[in-house]
Amino acid sequence: MYKIKQSMDAVNYGGYFHEGGPLTMEQIIDKAAEFGYDAVDIWPHKPLMYPGDWSKERRKELLAYAKKKGIKFAAVDACTNFMRSKHALVPDVEKELPYLKECCELAEDLECPTVRIMPAFIGYFWSEYSTLGYCQTALTARSMEVSKQEDYYQEWTHVREGIREAAKMAKQYDVVLALQGHPPVVNCVQDLFDMVEEVGMDNVKIGLDLPLFDHQTEEFIYETVRRAGKDMAHSHTLGVAIKYGPSDSIYATEEVVPGDGIENWVPFFKACKEIGYEGYFAYEQCAPFFVKGHRKPDVADIDERQKRGFAFIKSLEEKI
């Protein structure tokens, strides 16, 4: 039977989207062990585990604590952004690289094989100008640059070179960089494959998340996973629900527990088994949600989601 190695993303307990503040890394490890997870994804940002806050000694202690609980570290999930800076004298990528270096060192210290990176990340799926561009998402206001797609072209090339520089820097560490596609520059799986191919570095692999696929048909899922093949290095599980208004109009999407969304999980996991993927699938809660009574969730509500999500994914092993 195919073993789905599940990781619990620490960002879920960062206090960003629930009441009660962040948990400690030890508390998160405790919950992962209690709920049945195999590993934890590290959130390398404040208030959880920003690398600059963790000495070598503290890292050793946390690694020992995790091993005692039977928990491994699946990935360091860095939220990077290699888009162009807004001013010539404020070079953002030069600031991303030292931070990513610290994340690679953190991963190595915690015997973690993967550092997740983002090509471009502004926190939302589409920029406010997405409907004004031609063919590609517009990345600046309406202009001659937008009308010729030069804005998108310049962002793409800038992101590609930034990732290439990151990969050169990361070669000194025993980790791979798993590139997770995410708008506004890498907007579909074709963009993700193109970016990894054009970067052309052996240590840049693919972070393949089913909720971010263009389509949920079996044919598309199998084709996409097979295309990733041995370059698939990490994956996240979460659910996405479409919110409908009058006359079937779509007005929003919402993150839900895996199994409650639109994702076609069985063919995805079957395809992962077919290509011999042995990495982790991390349950990530990275967006706000309300619970019954229109209140913000608390830690107990997050716990419930982690348990339900784990149980659903676990239940698929027999079908696979």
C-alpha cells in the first residue's frame, strides 16, 4: 500500500489567522505527533522560526526534541519574492538571497532535505490589474509597457535570474530548492515547468500542489504529475472551495479542509505513486476563515482541521 507521508505545516499555528497567538515549535511538534503526522514543515518567519532567532544550540535541541517524538522536518517553507524592486537603489533580490541562505543553513541543521521557495509572492492570487493586461496578467498600471506585455516579460526574466542566483548560493548546502508556483508571475503549471527549465539548475526542483493545478480532470492531473516526474520535490495539501453568489456567479474562494474542496485527490496520489514520489505532503492553512457563528477560529479549531485533514488523506491510501 502506498504510504502518503504527511507533514503538518507550522504556519497553521503562527497566529496569523486564529485567535490566541502563535504556538512554540515544541508545541507544534507535539501536535503533529499526537495527530499522526510524520513530519513538520518549518515556517521560517516570525513569530515561529525566523533563522536569526535560533542559535545552533537551540536548533540542536529542537532536532533532538523532534526525534524523540518521532517527527522529522519535511521542508523549510520560505516565502520568497524575486520580483523587480520599486526603486533602482532598493535591490530587493539582494535582500532575499541572504535570507534564503539562512533558510538553507537552518534546513541543513535540522536534517531537512528541502527548502520551498516562491518565484513571486504578493499574498494574493491576482494583482489588482489582472483584468487590464493583454494575454498575460498586467503587473503595472495601464501603460505602453502593459499593452506590449513588457511589464510581464521584465518580471519573468528578473524572477528567473533571481532564482538562478539563489540556486548558486544554495549549492553549498545539502538541500534542494522546491519551487512552488504562485501568481502573479508563475500563474499555471506550464509557467512552473517553464521557469524550472529556464533556470536550469540541478538543485531547483518542483513543488507540485494539486490545489494550484489549472484543472482537476484525471487526464490533466496524470499528465502534470508524470511531467514533473523525478523533479517533484515537495507538495502541499489543502482544500479550495468556490463561493457562489446569485445566478452561479463566483465571488470568492476559500481554503477548506482537504476533502471539502474541489481537488481530485485520488488520481493525484495514484500519479505520485506511479512516478515513485517518496517526499512529503504538507497540510497548509495559509488563509483566513470563519467558523460557525461567524467568529475567528481559535487553536482548538485549527486542531480540528489538522485532524480532519490528516484523516481524509490517510483514508485515501487504500484506494491508491
